[in-house]
Amino acid sequence: MTPEPDLRDALLAAVPSLRAFAISLSGHVDRADDLVQDTLLRALSNLHRFEPGTNLNAWLFTILRNLFHSEYRKRRREVEDPDGSYAGRLKALPEQGSHLDLEDFRTALATLPPDQREALLLVGASGFSYEEAASICGCAVGTIKSRVNRARSRLAASLDVGDAEDLGPDRMTRAALQSSV
Amino acid sequence: MTGEKGNKLARVIPDSDLNGTLAADPKLDSTSQKRIGDQLRAMYDELMQQPVPDRFKNLLDQLEKKDRETSHDSGA
């Protein structure tokens, strides 16, 4: 299918939000960029299935999300990905300027179950309505609402309860690193 | 009692809920919700502001060019 100039611009304009979503979802910049590229290619080869006048971004996010999940399932069979590695990768992202509390936030986000993280990112950061997020994820609106609520509560709990066992070592390491600077 | 931990950010829900064993959805107070939302958007904004890697511009330009060539060929 033909990418018309308008469409090319629209796709290019969607890239930053697709990347932000993919990076937050996968915790890995390289993998996220591959996901975005695959999303664009798939979108272009399926343009006939896009209904003009509907939300292009929502359509692109749906493609990206489905690619992510099929790849995730595949990878999971190959290598068991321990929960902590996502946090480690996210922290290695090239954003040196960020504040420490954002780093805490990233760590907390990384500990969320993937379906909750995804729902929160779509509704809380990407600007989709609950209805759009539900259609992107292929689930009921109530399910999205519930996941977003759970995600928020969990984040609040892990950002707040500093002496929780699973956050303890990280905080101590960071404190040690900071005091040694 | 979960309210006794000196939480400054949020009223924490019971641990059992974190494990998904309770059916009811936890509700956060609006201050905590706002703080979580602000941090989420701050993190996201950082990502959004990163420059678009050239590979994406190149990809779309290539496709456009290829398309123009093929439509030109077929028209000749």
C-alpha cells in the first residue's frame, strides 16, 4: 500500500509516543526500536485494514502491543526472564538527567505485572481513554479500569513503603553509591 | 493495621490485595493518584522528548521513494 505524504507524516508523528510506550513496556531501548520498526512495517502492509477517520495512534498501538506480546511469549519460552532484569535494564536507559525519584518510579513500574503496567501506560501516560485502551488490549473496559487501579495502588505502596524487602537492597545500593560520590 | 507505618504518600492496601487475592479493587486517595500520575507523565515526557532515531525517517522515506518509482514505472 502507498504511504501518502500525509500518512508518512502521521506515522512519523506517532513514532515518539510509540517509542515511549515500547520502551516503558519492554524496558529495553533496542528492543523497543525494533518493535516500533516492525509496527510501522506492519501498519504499512495492512493499510487497507485501517479505517480512515478512526484513531491512527490507537491502531498503531494495537499493532505494537500485539507484536510485543507475541514476541514476549516466544522469548519467554526460549529464556526465562527473571523479574528483576527489567528493572535493571530500565535503569540503564540513557537518561542521566533524571531525578532520583523518577528512578524510584521506574523501578516501581518495573515490578508491576505486565498487564497492569500496560494498562497504566495507555491510560495514565499515552492519553487513551479507558475505552480505547480496552480495544487496544482486546479486553473489557472494566478490566482496564481494574488494572489501572491496581497498578496505581501498587505503585503507591512500593514507592511509599521503603522498608519493603524487595525494595530494600536497591535503596541501600543507591544510598551507598551516592555517599561514595 | 496498615495505616500505622507513617506513610506520607498513600494509605496502603493490605498485602493480600497486592497478591491479587481480594476481588475488590483498591482505591487510592486523590493526592496519591495525582503524585503517581505526575511521576508517570514526567517519566514518559522524558522518553517522548528523545529525538526520533534516523532509522524511522529513513524507513518511511525509502518506502515513499520506492512507491513513487513503482507508480512512475507502471505509468510509463
